[in-house]
Amino acid sequence: MTEVLDAFGVTGKIEPIGSGHIHKTFKISGQQNFVLQRVNKNVFTKPEIIATNNRVASLYLRNHHPEYLFPQTLLDKNGNDLYYDSEGFPWRLFSLIENSFTIDEVHSEEDAFAAAQGFGLLTKNLNGIDVSLFNESLERFHDLSWRYEQFENALSHAQPEVIQKAKGEIEAAHSFKHLVDEYQQLIASGQLILRITHNDTKVNNILFDSLTRKVICAIDLDTLMPGYFIYDLGDMVRTFVSPVNEEEKDVSKIQFRKNIYDALLKGYLAPMESILTSDEKKSIPFAGQMMTYIMALRMLADFLRGNTYYHITYPEQNLVRARNQFHLLELICKNCA
């Protein structure tokens, strides 16, 4: 750690912060406070793409929306966005945004509206940027067709006893296959405009002001890259509308809170409605369906493969997650037709 601090020319007390599972994040407290983060090179195999995407976005926003706060990395002593330590891990440094906090769950319409508005404003402010300047930091991240192929591939190689355990979830996966067809038709039609989207719109990726509870900015910009608005809106629907998350084993606790859905949709459209086309708006109900299905497929596929991607604390955790998400998907389909 001393090597990394020296590379950025900072000193101070070091303590771990955050609830994320991908990177290791630390607060550096001293004369000036910083956030230091070690990027998970096993997930993001080309971290320089993240740095380039963020740099391009930051420059555009500085020129076109100078009032908008966009967290940008500080450079090391050699002028680089990333510092690679002796083990090959990339590190990055941010100024700490004081008097701020994040939340892990949506409990009110006000928070749903504010968070959704925050994510929408990011995409709205980047409207007009040259999308070709960006690359995918995670290839085909929200490509439903590809995720379905991965599920089928995992199923074809799974052990018989594993398939038996997941019989109900496999049947659910096949029963929603029509969503893949709908996704393919939607992309092929050209009705959706490729934009720069956040692509990981969980509520804890919004920074709130400690005094006013207003949104300061969107954070965790690793997946800021080309995408469709249904990715951002859909992941908000998936993670906001139920009072319990994907770890909940008791599916009876999973609910579709219409008041939260209405609030998040209103919040997202506050900045986005003026730039979404009429064709795009027609796909709003599909957004939550496809993003919930994609996560159910990914979790189920990981269980069938032997739990090689998502961190687990017990053997059937990915199966529980998939079951949870398929139940939520049923509720979303009923309420977002």
C-alpha cells in the first residue's frame, strides 16, 4: 500500500470503505481526503478502457455541462490515470466528496425518484457525445441473446444432479425465452438509439448529500459505455421495486411496489423524456423484464457451471438468487405489460 500511496504522492490514515464486491476501496484521511481503489483485473481485464471512457466523458461534460459533477480520477506522479503495482493490479485515486453518503435499499418514493433522476441526468448530459469514442469495458454485458446462449451452454455441460436441483428454474428460463426474441427484434429494428449509459444502476451507485439528501452525482463509472436506455431503466426496476434483494430465500417477501416503480419512472423521465424517441418510449415496459431475466439467467448459468463467477457463501446460493429473480420477473411482467 505504501508503494501505491507514494505513486500518487499522498499520505494519510487508510481504512476500507464501501459495500462493493468487485473492487477493494479505501479512504485515505489526512490534510486532504481521498478514495483509493484497487481495480479487479480479473473482472475488468482491460482497465485502461475504463480510464479512457471516463476521460472522454469528463472532457465532454466539462465543455458542455461545467456545472455537472463527474468524479474523475486524479493522476499519479507520472501523469497516468492508473498506477499498476508490483503485482500488476491497477489502482486509481479520487478526491473524497465530503458530506455524502450512499444507500443500499430504496425505502421511499423520494429516494427512488431522486436516484433515477440522477442516473437519467448522466445519460442526458452525455447526449450528443460521439459514442464511437467509447469502448465496452465489459463486452456484451447486457446482451440478452448472448446471456441466453451462455445459459444453454452451461445447461448442456451441467451434471445430472445439478440439473435436477435446478429443474424448476430451468423450466422458468425456457418459459421466458420469448423475451430474447423480443430483444432481438427490438435491436434489429433500430428503434433504440445507442447512447452512453451507466449500465449498473443500483441505488448504491448514487451519491446523496448528507445535509439535503439531494443527489450529488452517479458513481462507480466502470461500465460507463455504449448501451441502450432500457439497460439503465431496467436495472433500476429490477433493484428498486422489491423491498428485498436477490439474496432473499423466501419468495413470498418479494413484491412489486407500484408506488416505487411510478416514482423511479417519473424521476428517470424528468431529464430523459425530451431526448427519448417515441419508439424508445414504447419499450419502457420491456426494460425491467429484460434486465431481471438477464440476471436470472446469469445466476442460474453460474449455478449450473459450478459457481465459478459470483461469490457464494453456501452451495445453492446462485440457485436461490435465480429463483428469486424469476419470481420477481413474473411480478414485473404482470405489472409492466
